[in-house]
Amino acid sequence: MAGGKCIALIAHDQKKDAMAEFARRNQDSLADSHIVATGTTGGRVLDVCPGLKVTRMKSGPLGGDQQIGAMIATGEIDMLVFFIDPLTPMPHDVDVKALTRLAVLYDIPMALNEATAKRLIKTLNH
């Protein structure tokens, strides 16, 4: 994708608000990037950051996680920010494992929490 990095944003269950807030606080750093997000997460990000370039995939449980996984495999994703909800039952467990496996396999920088995500986002401006 032309113009900046392509960053995937995914947030499961109760982490969607945290992802939207993360995007809001970092929207200046994200502005030159193209964001790909699962459906509901992308909608929440657009609600708080309408100026960002966000492409929404299907909802995660409906195949959005796999769509982003395919984009990782084809080299279209430069960075993955994946907020997993560790305090809920893991109905997404297979999706979590598949995405993390692909990010590791294809050597994609990946953040699973906000502290790591902040550090990765800082690299966009350097």
C-alpha cells in the first residue's frame, strides 16, 4: 500500500475501548500510515479518529482475523497491534494463536499490550 506503513489493529472483547483510546492518543503518529482493522475495532477507531485512513475487514469471529493473517502472509502488513483480552474466556484462542504464529513466522513487529504498542508506534517517526 502506498504512503507510509500498513498497521493492523485488532482488539478482542473488552479491549476495543482501549484500542480506540490508544489510536486517539497516537493519531498524529498514525496519520501517515494506512490502518487495517477488524470490523468492530475499525469502527471504534474511526469513531474517535475520523481522519485516519482505516480499512475495515470483517468482524474477527466472522473471518476478519484470518483476512489480516492472509495480509501478513502476503507481505501487506508492516506492524500488528493486537490487544488480546486476557480476562475473558478465550473463544478467540485459535485466532490469537494463528495471528501470533504468522507475525512471528513473517517477522512482523507485533504488540500485544499498550506498553509495547507505544514503543512500536514511536518507530514510525524515525
